[in-house]
Amino acid sequence: MEIEITSLLEQDQFALSHSRHEGGQDAGPNTWRASLEAASETPLLDTPEKLQAMRDFARESGGWDAGEIAAWTDQEVNALFLQWIAGDCRQCPAKGGGRADSLDEIDWRKTRRAQEQGQCPSNLFKTGRKIYFTLDS
């Protein structure tokens, strides 16, 4: 399932996903809190089908078991989705060099090449002016 995420174009993805090296000892709790807050403001997974697609995607990742996933609230599913977008974005090449901290900063030509070479996640893609995240399980 493809979810349009263009509305996140200028959102700072660092706040939603960064490492302890970048954000200190509390990086995990801080990024989770920021993701929960963003999810309450911007619930991109707004249908039962979209929520289930993210749950299936998470299960396929191997990070959680079926019981844990079933216990998540809709807000938590949306928060995890936002964190996943942020993590993937921050692995993409930026227009000016380095890595992107927003979808707007992504160098899509370089990203496509890196994706084809297996050097960055392939869940993000752009068609025309719209940006999508693929939830394939």
C-alpha cells in the first residue's frame, strides 16, 4: 500500500528519528514522544486498512510479535509510521550533500540511484510533486 506523505515535506525529521550519538542518552524516549505528538496532529494512517498495512509492515520487520502489535493504539501505529518515514528520510542523500533532515532536502535523483544499489531504504519515492511511502509486507 502506498501512503502519500507530501504533507510532511518541510517537517524536521531529526526530531522524530535520531541516534544517541546525535541526540544524547535520551534520544529514544525523546524521538518517541515527538512522534506521538506529531501523530496526534497528523494521523496519516486514517483508515482501518492503512493502520492494518502498517501493523503488517511492522510485523514483517521482525521487531515486534503479533501480541505487541495488536496492543498498539492508532496513535502509536501512526507514531511508528512517522518514525519510519523519518529514519528512511535521514538515510537519503541531501541536495547539498550529506543526509536529508526533511523530505524537501532529499536529492531524489541520487536517492533513486542509492536505492537501486541497495545503499538506502526503498520505501520512499516521489512522482511529480507527490511523495509516498510504500508499506509492503
